[in-house]
Amino acid sequence: MTANLWAEVVIAALLLLSGGLVLLAAMGLWRLPDFFARMHAPALASTLAAWSVTLAFIVYFSVREGSLALHAWLIIIVLAITAPVTAMVLARVGLFRQRRAGVALPPPLSSPLSRSPDRRP
């Protein structure tokens, strides 16, 4: 087998892995019971899928150009920083909305009820 064929096999496997992860995330959105459980499936799977596509991109352009092509790392670094921040903001919004609706949730961390009796303020 030539190097180009091996690269095509690796690229195809990485892209199929990415598609499978996105499909798994969609199934998690469909099957999980509430908002907070549904947040985890797409956040984790989409991050792993993005890494898989980025690695396929790096392999493709490295083989095509004959040198290591790492300019895709900038995209994945931005995604790796913004995806967890977005998930955290969505979780906080969900908690806020459920507290405003009167749903029984754990108290916020800053309330006096959440402090341990042996801890001083």
C-alpha cells in the first residue's frame, strides 16, 4: 500500500469516527430525560468529533503538501476553550430558570444553608 492510500484510510476512519460521535450526541439529546443530562452528550461528543475532524484535516494536508500542516490547531484550540465555557453558561441559565420557576433544586453555593456548621464565614 502506498502512503496516500494509508492516509486516505486514516482520514476516512477519523471522519467516520466524527460522524459516529455526532450521531451518538444526537441520540443522547433524544433519549436523556432532562436539560442538565442532555447538556453532557453534545458537549463531550462534539468536542471529540471536532478533534477527530481536526486530526483528519492535519493528516490530509500534511500528506498533500508533503510537510506537517498544523494551522488547524488554532481552530481546535478556540473550540476547546469556548465549548466548556458555553456549556457552563447554559447550565447556569438552566439553574436560574428552574429556581425562578420554583422547582426544588439544591441551594446555590453562596447561600448560608450551603455552608458547613464548622466552617467560619
